Amino acid sequence: MNPFIEPDELQAILAIKPDAKFNIADNRNLGGTKTIEWHDKNPTNITQKQIDDKLKELQNNYKKLEYARNRANSYPTIEEQLDTIYHKGIDEWKKTIKTVKDKYPKESK
């Protein structure tokens, strides 16, 4: 799972059946309905409940990776990190990285 992409129904369906052929038309924001059109006739009979359950699971996993998104946005660029290593050494680079890791700790399991 990519920690930078918030999961949606499409990803939930593909997590259930990676080779599913479908499209989703969601017009609820316009007062319409949401429909899933199965181009492969939904051979494994994926239900809306299965999709909702998988989506909830993916969303929970996404939330658990918030620290990773925060870290990625806070680390210096690779160029800046290499420059720090070259000019100030590994120990200074480690301090910079540790500051970010301490600010956004990984959840313990």
C-alpha cells in the first residue's frame, strides 16, 4: 500500500480482486446514486459489504502511516542530505534525520 494515496472504493475492490474489471459512477454529490459496473460480470460476487469492510481496513492502515507521510514531508531533500554528509559528516546527518524521526515517531505495534 502506498502511504501517500488515501484509499477509496476502487483500491478496496482491487485489494479484494486485483484483476477485477469495473468502473464506478458516483453521482451522490449531485443528488444521484453510486453504481459499480462490472465488466467481468463480478465472477467472485464481491458485495458492497466486502468493499466497505476492505475500505475500512485500508483506511485504518493509511492512518497508521501518517507518521511516514509527515516524515517524508519534513526530511531535507536528498541533495541537502548528501551536502550535509559531505560538508558536516555522517554524525551531523544522523542528527538531522533523528530530529525528524523523534518529531514523528512510528507507532509501536
